[in-house]
Amino acid sequence: MNTAHWSATKLIRALKARKLGALELLEYYAARIKKYDGVLNSLPILDLDAARKRAKAFDRKGAKAGPLAGLVAGLRACTSQ
């Protein structure tokens, strides 16, 4: 399922309706990162093991989790020197 251009709202609806699993979504984006990130190195720290553990937990708990739970998100550390 190609979810690359889905809105967060559409992804959340699919996750809550269980039409899409958090682990499935994570694996989709992990493959895109592997395919496209390369030279950009936009995600120098990528903890897929922890992300998979959390995705599996979400898939077990389902909609009982927080409103954005199950979405794949990247955080960027911004520092000034």
C-alpha cells in the first residue's frame, strides 16, 4: 500500500480502523528511507528496533493509545553553536 502522500488524518483513520498496521506503516517508511536517504543522511540516528517494538505495541493496543500513536515521525535535533 503506497501511503507516501497520505495525510496524517488519513493515516490515523486507517490505523484506528485497522486497515493499516503501525508495523506495516513503519516498514513502508523504513524501506523509503533506505531507498532515498543515502547521500542526504537526513536521519543519522535511526533506531528501527525501538520503532518496531513500539509499532507492535500499538498494533496490540490499537486506538486506546494517544491520538497520533502509530504514525511514523522523525524528530530533528536543532542546536546552535
